[in-house]
Amino acid sequence: MGNKITQLKLVCAFCFAFISNLNAATFTAIANGNWSAGTTWAGGVSPGSTLGLNDNVVVGSAFTVNMDMDVDVNGLFASIDVSGTLTSSGNSRLTISQGTFSGNGNAVLEDFEMGGGLGATLSFSGDMYAKRMWNSALSLSLGAHLTVEDSLFLEAGSLSLGSGGSLILMTGADIRVNDGTFSIGSGFFDNTNVHSVTYVGTSKTTGDELTGEVTDVWVTLSSANQTVTQGDSATVRGVMHHHMGMWSINGYMLTLRGDYMNQNNSTLTGGNTSDLRIESGITFNSSLRFTSGSSSLNNLQLMGTGATNLDVNSDLDIYGEYMLDNGHMNMSGSSTLRMMTGSSVTINQGTMTLGSGSDFDGTNSYNVNYLGASKSSTWETSGSGLNNLSLDMTNANDSVYMMHSTRINGMLNLDKGTWSMHGNRLRLDGDVSTTTNGWIRSYGNSDLYINTSAALSDTLYFSNGSEMDTLSIDMTGGGQVMTNSNLWINDMVMINGGMHIWNNQLSIKSTGSITGDNAGNYIMIDGSGTLNMMVNSASTYVKFPVGTTNGYGAAHIQRNAGSPSGMVSVNTTDGVYSNGLFGSGIDLTTSESMVNRTWDFNSAGAVNVNMKLEWTDGLEMNGFDRNNAFISHYISSAWDNTTASSSGTSTTTGYYTMTRSNITSFSPFTVMDINAVVGLKEPAVSLGSNVYPIPASNEISVDLNNTSNHELSLYDALGNTVKVANVNNAKKYTFDIADLNNGVYLLKISSGSQSIVKKIVKE
């Protein structure tokens, strides 16, 4: 019905215009002068203040007309055509209520208004300067080069920049948006000068007036329940004056580079796809408040300077990243900052505090990331939902000081930097990922609890001098916590799993202990590392729960009365070597009846101890007879022997034990039976007193000082047999070694139950 009435009005208007056109008046400028002066116009008559239905004004290219009065173009076919120059004086206003303003000249006007009347058209394509401009035209496409000095009022309809059109805002100009809209279209919008945008009236959606960086934004709507809804991302580099109404970020980004001033409890409306970025370097004049029910953001980024200080006085839910790059934010009142599932907190140089009555809700699964220089953890690691925690600091020595007990449910990522436990408890319920630049630092009263569903998949690196009160390991399914650092511990509790120390020292304090050890829970060494424990004078046996990748094999030390108290260290390795230490000489377990394990002890001061060693039958080599065995001590460059006995059974199921008393020096020990032939003592009759030449190039000769049968075996440094010879009733034998690589070799000479080992050098 409405469309039919409009069409009828158009028909009537055109009919009336056609009839009236018979009396059309045309005013042509013939001289420079004022609009009101008759001498300016052909016929000596001024167009006056109102142009009727068919009145036309023409300002040719040779003339300048000064509009010294208000002029209203109010005729459907009325027009002003300017090929020359049209100026205005005082506060005179040119209003196009109906009709056309056209031409390609210059228009310099105080006030210019495009009304909302039927057929109001701006087809001017020249240069236009307006101190103030109003637009209410239904659809105005600007083809002119328009410069606005003071204000552009978007009262109704739409204003767009058409082909060839441009809009320049002068310094201090304001775009005032009521019920109208603005779009750049195919034209050019120069908003680089300091200017502002003001929103008034009822609810609306922003347009291209916020393109680029607006200096100031004023929000003064007609009531508190009206809303300005962002139609795109926006940056305010000056002050956002939020006086009345709500501002909806609407899934875009709002960037504040200046101040924020709030009146009448005006609010921001967020959402789980909306982003707020703070780049200001000042203390905000007002708190940010979010609309109840819409107090959420995807990303909140504090990217200011050290002088930035922002207060939030309402609940806020973060769905994406809360980035504290620089500056300070405070939660005030009864507000709660809530991290939603999958969200993260990233802290560089920024900080946040919780004011009196405010709270942090970290019950959902969220992540925390640390960057930059050293800092302390606060509220961000207090949530029960803390999932992944990552350090990627500027330098490996930059630390995050843990200021309260922290539980990490997911991954602890130590890429670069030091996580300092600072006397608190760290509980790992997930896994770790580390580099050689990512460390844990522990103080004496710190606790580390590892409670995971599987063994940790990466190595824990501890900084030099790290010590802790309690280390508790409970990894479902067992396994080893790998470490590549020295560590002091008071109490070590192994519930499920042990520790792999490689080449490092694990020291138990004098008041501490290790509990929970068994076949799966022990200190795995596999290197030059040692387990160090206090053994007091006249003590009971102190258990050293050590082993290798091939299994558990504890050692026990008891100091006899008179032996001074002190720390005892033990290293254990697979294999038993002819020269005592790992890799030195021939691995005797390849041929001799013994236990495939060496325990190497050390202690400062005098020693008088009893020793007990444990092993499993899986470590028994070459028909080892545990009923005729003994602990052998590598001393005076040979493995010694002592009275054989039958082994006992350990309290650890499946383990056997052997003891030896009154040991007065420490070095490597092993367990062998009476049938092992390892050069326990130099034979009474020398088997081979002369091996020459050393070094040798092509051959070596062995003088055999008796005529018994001899077996000569040549081994490389890894214990591999490279040559074997059986010599019967001969006093000399020569090995051809020309085909061997240069290096060190060992020659084992055996005869009956006697054997010796000589070192050979091939070059």
C-alpha cells in the first residue's frame, strides 16, 4: 500500500513539474558579486533565498558569486550549476531540500546541507569546501572533492564516496552520526588529520567513518539501552568518551591507543569472537565495564607501556588469549576474570592484580605462557584447570619465580628460561618438553611431585645448586624421570618409577632418605653419575637403590664403629672389566662365571665398612654358582678373592645378596664364584714376563716361561676378541698384527687356573 502511495506522489509531482515548467526561471551570473545583488545576475534580479520547482542558477567559469544569505533549493527540477566559484559569508547556509547541485567548479561554503526531500541530488564534481555539512539524502554518492573543516552531520540516509569523489577531514573535524551512514565506496577518504567521530540518537552500526585511526570517539546515545555496534575493526588513538549507551565490539577488534572516559555506567558488549587491544601509555581515567551477559572477549591484549594502567570493574570471560605484553591491569570491585576452556594467559612485561573483592576463576582448562625477562608468577598459575605452562624467555637465565604451589595438568614446556620453585610445591600431572636452555631451579624447602599417567617423555634439567625437600615420583606404569643435572634432595619417594641420572650426582641430605624402591623404582645411572648418601658410624645398613638399564641391583653399606660418619657415593655399571673401571680392559663377563654388574664406591676419610650387594639371576653369567661365590674387590691392580659362601635372598623378591665385612678401602666391587679366572693374583710362576715390542707395528712376541699349554687372547679396547692362539709346549709365540688398526689392545695369557693381562700398543 505504501509503495502505491509513493508511486502516486511521484506521478503527481512530475505532472505538476511539467505544468509549472512553463514558468521556469533561470538566473545566470554575469559578474563577480553577492548572491543578493541584482548586478550579479543577467536581468538584474537576484535568485533570492528560495529556488522554486523549476528555478535554475548558473555560475559560469569566469565568475565568483558570494552567497551572502541562506539559500534553499526546494524544487524537484530546481538546480544550482557552478562551473566557476561559489562562496559564502557569515553563517549563510546552502540547503538542497529538493533539486540538484551540479557543476565542476569550486564551492567554498560555511554550511551545506543535503536534505532528505524527494530528488535532492549532488552531482557536483569539482572542489567543495564546507565548514559544516549535513546529509539527510536517501542515497548520496559524492563525486566531488569535499573538504570538511568543522563537522559532517550524518542525520539520515547514506553518504558514499563515488568514483572520483573524496572526503578530507581537517584537523579538529568531527563526523556526527545520527541516523545516517557513511561508506568510502570507490572514492578516497583522507582521515589522517586529528578528528573525532560522535554517535548520537538511537542504536546504529558503525560504517567507514571509523576507517583508519580515529582520534576521539564520543558515544552519547539517547538512552542507556541503545547500542553502537561495530561494523568492522576500529582503532581509537585519542579518547573514547563513553557517555551514554552500550558499545558492541560485535566479533571485531577494538583498539584503544589513548584514554577511556566513562559516564553513566556505560558498558562495552563483548563476545567469544570479539577482541580488545589496549595500546595506551597512560592511566585510564575510567574503568572498563562490560554488559552483563555479554562480558566476554576472545582476545584481550594489553600492549601499552610501563605507564599503562587499566582498571576493569566487571566480570570478564576470556575465550582466546589474555596477553599482558606491557602495562598494568587491575580487576576491581566484585569482578571475576574467568579463563574459559582452551584459553591462555601470555605474560611478557605486563602485570595484573586482583583488587579487594575481585577474583580469578581458573577452573576451566587453560594455558599460561611466559616471555621476556624475569618475573614472578601470581594469580595466573593458581587455577585448578592450569593445563600447559610454557617458558620462552629472552635468556636462559631469565627466571619465573613460583610464588605459590602450582599444579600443571598438561605439558610443562621449558624452551628457554628457568622455572624457579622458590620454596613452593610444583606438581606435574602431565608431561614435560625441555631443551638445554630450559631449567628448573629448586630451593631447599621446595617440593616436586610427579603424578603422571605415563613416564615423562623428556629430560628435566635443574640449575646448578638445586636442592629440594621432597621429590615424589608416581608415574602410572613406572619408568624413569630423566635428569641431566646434579641435585640435592632430602626425601625421595618412589611410588611408581625411579630416576635416571646418567653422568650426574644425586645426593640425599644427611637427614633424608629414599623410600619405595623396588625392581621398577630405583636410581638408574648408565654413566659416570653417582648416588650419594650419608652413612653414619656404627650404623645399620644404608641402602643405595641403584641400577642400570638392565635392571635393579642395590648396594648396602654399614660403617663399623670407629669409622667416621660421612657421605658415601656409588656408581654402578654393567660388565666387569679386567682393569677395574668400565671400558678399561677386557669385559670379563663374556667368559667368566660372575655377576654382570660392577659397583664403584667412594668416600672421604678412613673406611671400615660392611657391604651387601644385590642381583637377579638374569645377571648371572657363564654358569655362575651363587652357592660358592664372594664379593671381589679391585685392589692393587687386580680383582682379589676372599672366602666363598652361599648367597642370601633379598627382601626384594627375586634378588640374591652377598656380604663382605671389614672393608678398609673403596674402589670397584663385583660378585663372582670360585671358578672365575680373572687374574685375581699374579701367578706364582710368571706366565709371560716379556711381551715385545711395545709399541709394535707388524707383530708382537710373547715369551712363555714354562712349557705348559697356554691360551693367548687379544682384545680390542671395546673387549672384542680379535685374535686367539693355543700354544702347546713352546716358550715363545709371535702374533701377526699388521692387519689391525692402530690403538690399544689387551693380551690375556691363560694357563690352567692362572691368567694375566698385558697392554699392547699398535701404531
